[in-house]
Amino acid sequence: MPRYLISFDDGSMDHIADEDLPSVGEAAHKVLREAKAAGVWIFGGGVERQQSAIVATDGTITVGPVPETKAVVGGFAIIEVSSREEALDWAARIAAGCRCAQEVREIMFDPES
């Protein structure tokens, strides 16, 4: 069964007032609980807002993209569903809970993962 990455960019939730964050968090967790109950949830979470590090093939470490200058992932979910349409439905639920748009991408199948 196909797996999908549902994600949003860092900063996509910046429009939400601090006093609304608890209710947004509860709405997002409600969708997560529904996805778990439906058996489609694999893994997900928010990504800390910070500068990343890039590790090259030779092991060299450099400072990564700065969130203000390049789009970076702010949060994600991995789900396993039977179709793209079903993934889009879950993304719509997540978008409503998080109050921000979601990107949906199918994860390429790898028999060794």
C-alpha cells in the first residue's frame, strides 16, 4: 500500500495567535488520533525551528539553510493509505486542524525499507 508524506513549511502556522495555539494543538492531535484509529498513521511530528547542518558525502559538516531564506519542513506526517485521493482527504483534515496548507507527496517504494 502506498505511503505519503504530508508536510507544511516552517512558519506556516505563524499566523496563529498564541492564545489559539492550545486549541489548534488539540485539533491537530484529534486528527492524529483519528488516523491512528483508522490504521493509516505511520509517524509524524513537528520539526524544531532551527538552523540545520548539512553532512556531505565526505563527512564535511556545513551550516544548513536558514529558515528565513529557504523553505524548510516545519512538520510532517507519514501515512499509509490505498490511494492518492485518500491521502488528500487526510491532508485536508490535517490542514483544517493545523490551520495551514499541507503538501502531499507519495513516497517511492523501496523493498529494503
